[in-house]
Amino acid sequence: MEEIKSQIRHESGRAVQLSQDAKKAFEAENWEQGKALMKEAATASKKSQELIKQLQSYSETNRITS
């Protein structure tokens, strides 16, 4: 369970950093780089959401069996 929590922190932090980098790229009118960074940020965000669902499922399963 701690591994999942660590992965969530990593992926969510990565999503935040990538979106901030994308914003800077857009401000500099570097559209292609900004678009690529936003796509990566969205992927990291989705991964984080999937991990959160995994953690919730794990927690519910343990609550039922305890």
C-alpha cells in the first residue's frame, strides 16, 4: 500500500510540474512543446487517478476482510 501511495505522489507531482512547464512554453509561444508537455501531464494525471482507484479498492477490500 505504501508503494501505491508513493507512486501517486510521484505521478501527481509529475503532472503538476509538466503542466507548469507547458504553461511556460505556451507563454513563450512555443506551441508544439507546450502541447507535448500538456499531453504528458494529462497522461501522468490519469495514471495518478488509476492508482488512487487501486488504493481505494485495496482499502475497501481490507476493510471488508478485517
